[in-house]
Amino acid sequence: MQRTHSQEIISRARQLMPGGVNSPARAFGAVGGDPVVFTHGSGPYLFDVDGNRYIDYVLSWGPMILGHGHSEVTSSIQAAVQRGTSFGAPTQAENDLAELIIEAVPSVEKVRLVNSGTEATMSAIRLARGYTQRDLIIKFAGNYHGHVDSLLVAAGSSAATLAVPDSPGVTAGTSQDTVILPYNDVSVVEDAFHRHGDRIAGVILEPVVGNMGCVPASHEFLSTLRKLTEHYAALLIFDEVMSGFRVAYGGAQQLRGITPDLTTLGKIVGGGMPIGAYGGKAEIMDQMLPNGKVFQAGTLSGNPIATAAGIATLKILRDESIYVELERKAADLAAGLQEAIGGADAHVARVGSMLTLFFHSQPVSHWEIAAQCDTERFARFFWGMLDRGIYLPCSQFEALFLSTCHQDEDIRQTVDAAREVFAGI
Ligand SMILES: *Cc1c(COP(=O)(O)O)cnc(C)c1O
């Protein structure tokens, strides 16, 4: 497959933008080589500048659950543009999207719209700290919550669980208000609460992780977090920026039957436009300005175009049969990929229409295991699939997604390609 135009555009882009990209996940750093440059998408397909077609399993890293260029979403956006692109003042559409979110997500009684998932998590942890008047936040290794300073942390080397910066520019002082623990480990989190319980403002986690590949939380882990946070009067924050409207219409909290105090949303809730949201119990949300004292604001928050895209998307997704059909197709894809793997040291993990082919023989339940995956073999798999017109996330530690547009024939082609690729890697 020829990609010479992509390569030319990327080499120019590298002179203009760091790494040639506006978000490092796109740079193909983990697989080597040049990113593909696209011109347009249609349904489950993306088309690059060299005229190649790909079946898209990245879906803009999650948002495009209805596929590219869905007619109702596109016409809602066009109608909104005609009315004006931003007012910085209330609109009816904000009520409409808020109502859809509150109706869908069990924990959300009140919500605030922001512009990205990062803003949502940043605001939710500020609210948790303001509400509880405590400083510490617990997060889990391998969970990603956007590029919020105090969440860009890594486990320290000492026995102490306080975190250290995971990026230059994050200060030691900031990182020290975060405790980082292994995912799915009940006894470690119990111990952290026994030691620091009266200082912990909240626990933030992806209830189904997408950002170390697809890794579900065990029921015991989620129910322990719920009990501990209640006992110590800390807030449980589900970061459902990826899992919200993805693993079920009401997110992982609906699927797993555990209700957090606060929820963060993004990706699908904006229907492909920049939106984030955070919400939860009214009593907690009312601590935000202007009702309360916790500050958070945004010039473009509740933007009419992004809001229109979100409303159109959620109105379509409200039909639960969509998730039944996504589940069936995703199960077919997972079974097909598992069969293509044959005897290789790899397996497919899946929750709903989120899945990851891990190059590891054991189930992945936390970051220490994920980190042992054969990432070089993954890279060979990735390029083999790309050359057969299958666009997968360019890292072992990302989930791939299905849209309502992927047809059985697309899945069959994908599985055939995987079988061929596995024969050669
Ligand atoms: C993508 C993601 C974020 C960050 O959202 P942005 O819109 O990229 O800022 C936060 N949390 C989770 C779980 C995500 O998947």
C-alpha cells in the first residue's frame, strides 16, 4: 500500500508542530514509522491522502460510535452553525443535552459542560477537594485521566505510595497530593485508606480501563472502592470519558451496578465535537460557582455546535437495541481475532464494543502485567493490519472500538487480515 502523500505531509508537519502532531497518541511513536494523513471518513471507513481506504477501529479514539458523517449528526451541526457559533450565554440546547445526560447516567443529578475530558477530570477532582476540604486523590497505575498536572504521576520507588511526577513540568509538590496504586488490588487500597483515610478527598478511576488496553475492574474492586469511600467520607469518581455511552448507554456504572458520587464524560457525549462534562449528586455539584465557591469556567463551554452534535448522538444512542447489536458484532470480532491468534501468546480482552488484542498469554488485570506485553510483536501486527486496510490504534495500550456502521462483512475482512498477519509475525 502506497502512502507517499501521507509521508510528505507528515515530514512538513514535523517542521511545524512538535512530532508533526497536535496530540502525541497520533504520532505512531510506539509502532515506528509515519502516521497516516486522512482526507475524510464515511461510516466505518477512513480515506487517506493517497486514496487508500481503511476500516476504522480507532473512531477518533472513541467518539465516533455512530461512524463518520452520520447524516442526523451532520445536519444538526449544520443547522447549529447557521444560528451562530458561540454566544457565551445560555441556550435551550444546553438544557437538552444536560437532560439527556442526567437521564442516562445513574449518578448524575446535575451536570456541567466543559470542552474536553481533561477539563472534566481536572474540575471533578477540584470539586472533590473543595467539597471534602481534603487534599489527597487516589488514582491507579495505567489509568489515564487527561493531562491534568496532579494526575500525570507515576508510582514512587519507595514503599510510600505518594506519587512522583510522570512528566517534566509537573512539580513534585503537585504530584504529592496524589496517591498512586495498582488497579484491581483490593488490599492495597484498603491499606491506603487505613493509613491516609482522613486526608483522602476522592478516588478517581476508569471503571473499565481503555488506556492500558481494555481492562475491566473486578466487581470486588469496584464494590470495595464504593464501601471505603463511603466509610471515609471521600468521593468516588468514575472517569467515564471513554466508557460513558460506550460499554452501555449509562456507562460502566449502569453495566456494573455501582453508583459513584461524580462522573466525568467526554468523547461520545460530544458526537465528534470537543465536549467534556462532569456531574454527580446535586448537593456536591452545587458547590461549584456560582452556587458554591469552587471555581471553574469556560468561554466556549456549552458551545452550541458541540452541544448540537452531542444531542443528536445521544438521541440516537438512547435506543438500547443499538447496544445489543454492538455487543453481538464486538463478540463476533473478538471471537474471530481469538481464532486468528491460534496458538500465539496473545488474547483478546473485551467489554462491550471496546476491545484489545494483548500480546500476552495471561489476562491483564493491572499495569504491571500490561507492561510485559510483547510490544514489538504488536508493532508488526499493527503494520500488517494497516497494509491490509485495517486502521487500529497505534499502541498496544489502547482499546479499539466498533461503531454502529461496522457490518459483518467488515468484521470478516478484519479477521481474514488478522489470520494472514499472524501467519507472518
Ligand atoms: C480520553 C480520556 C481523557 C481525556 O479526554 P480529552 O478530551 O482527550 O482531554 C480522560 N479520561 C479518559 C478515561 C479518557 O479516555
